[in-house]
Amino acid sequence: MIKKIFKVLKRLVLTCFLLYGYNLIAAPLGVIIPINIITLVFITLFGVPALCGFIAIFLIAF
């Protein structure tokens, strides 16, 4: 049980770093995805495709 909790927390932390790194790279372009609970949960569950989906939604909406 503790291993599963540790695995989820590890993935959540890695997701935070992934999103932060993306925001650092994309900041000059103005395509920043906010780091909040919704984006963290979706990217933690679905991985890089969710990040690409958020980027696409941002580009279409704005």
C-alpha cells in the first residue's frame, strides 16, 4: 500500500517538474499552462498526451 502511495507521489512530483520545465521553455512564446490541481491530475493520469492536449486547447482558445 505504501509503495503505491509512493509511486503516485513520485509521478505527481515528476509531473510538476515536467510542467514547470515546459513553462520555462514556452514562456518566451507566451504559451504557458498554469500549474494547478486540474492540470497536474490530468497530466499525472494521461502523461505527455495530456500536456499536448492542453497546449492544443490553449492555442485554439487563445
